Amino acid sequence: MASLARGRGSLALGNVVGSTIANILGAFSLGLIFYKSPVVDRGPVFEKSSIIYSLTLLLVTTLASVLLAFGRHISWRAVGVVFIVVFGVYVASISYLIRKGIATAPEEMSDSDSDSDSSDEEDDEARSLRRSHASDYGSTGDTGHPSLPPRAQTRARRSVPRGIAYHLALLFAGFLAIVVSGYVLSNAVANLVDESGMSDVLAGVVILSIATTIPEKFVAFLSGYKGHGDILLANTVGSNLFLLTLCLGVIWAGSDGTYQGGEIASSEIAVMLTSAVLLTVTVLLQGRFTRLMGWVMLLIYIAFLVLEFTVIHRV
């Protein structure tokens, strides 16, 4: 939206294409490489729903690739609206499956999981300190009681469940931070393009996509390192479906066909489609050759970035 507001639709389109590539070849690959499995020499075994949504991503990526490569004389506003509707259907299907209990929310995503080992030990210690101080000094065991040492009070407060208002406020603050950072990144990259003479597509595919997919890389690494294969896959598939439906739909619907994809190189479209194929193959292999597939993806991504500057968009 920030790029479109500045009249830099090519930058926005390049960011979508580059981010879909980076999410798989640059982020998902890290999760596979550093994946820790309870079974020796065995990668993540994905659920049936994960296989379905990876195939859905492959289908959507194929459709977007065909439109970017060959869609020269179609109504781009109409196509954009259709893609936005597809995103709505995708969200509705996820909500329906969760409501029916088919796709349940993973337990690993609970707040306590991020520091489960350390927090459990701290909670036990805090509880024992509260009990000991209650018996020694007649304290009620309240977490804010002055009879508890400051360190124990801090640990005890961490174990108190937060209300929904706290989590909503935190979610809203995080959303605002993402919006502000997106605006700053878009303007900074646009100014960099103006000063350096670099093309908008190259800046979007490489620079802006790397910056905007840093959170996915962190999530992918931590998910793989903790052995949460389904979270690793869900993060990648969900991000790319968001990009290829809602974001791409907004660009097409809001640009009147000016940025329909003519500036995107055929090699970039081919890499985007290839990355979706590699992700689907990895899921269908069900834990076999996981680390090898991760290294293959990462090496392809590094080669792609080098070719972007030297061959595809020669700088």
C-alpha cells in the first residue's frame, strides 16, 4: 500500500515475488537445515492438512505465475478482486476447519512454549518461595507481598495468566509496529532506488523482500530448531498465500493494470514457481532427505540473489 501510494507499483510487485521466493528458499530452508527431530536422521512428518495446504499453495503460485508471464490483455482490476476474494475464502476455510476440530491450533504456539523450560523452573521456584515466606512470616502468598524478595516477586508475576485485554493490546502494538516499519522500509528503498539508479523490480525482489521476510526467517529457524515441523510449514504456506492472494490482488486491483507483471523477468517467475514445487516435494517426502532439501533450497536462493545483480537485472 505504501509503494502504491508513492506510485511505485513495480516496487510492490517485486516485493511480492521476492518475498514468496525468500519465504521458501531463504526461510523454510533454514528450518529444514536446523530441524531437530526426536527420531535420528528423520525430518518433520507433516499432517494431512499440511499436505493439502502445500498443494493449495502450489496451485495458487502456478496461477499467479501464469498471469504474470502471459496475462497481457485481461482486466487486471477484475483479476485483483478475484484474488482478494480467494484470500477471504482461504481465511474462512481455515476458520471453519478449526471450528470443526479438523485443523486444531497447535499446542506449541501457546505463550508458555517460548520459554517453557526456564519459566517452569522459575515458576516452581517462585511458588516454593511464596510458600516458605507464607509459613515464616504469615504472608498470604500474594505475588506482590512485600515479604517476598524482589526477584521472587518478578518470577511469581510472570506465572500469573494475563487477561485478554493485555494480549489484544500487545497484538495491536505489534500490528502498529509492522505498519510503521513497512512504511519506513518502502520509503527508504524507494529513495535508495532514486539515488542509485537501480530498478524498482530489482529493489523489491532483493532488498525489500529480504527486509520484510526477516520475521519469517526467525520463526522458521526457531520452529525447526524446536522440532515443530507443522508450525514451520504453516508459517511459510500462510505467508505466501497471503502474499499471492491479498497483496497481489490489492496491487492489481489498485493499479488499473499498469503493473500487471510485464517488468517481472521470466526467470524470476520460474524461480518463484520452482520454490513452490520444492516445498511441495519436501512435504510429500514426509521427513526423508529433509536436510538435503534445505541445503538445495538455500544454495538456489544464494545463486538467485547473485544472478539478480549480475545477469537478470544487471547493475
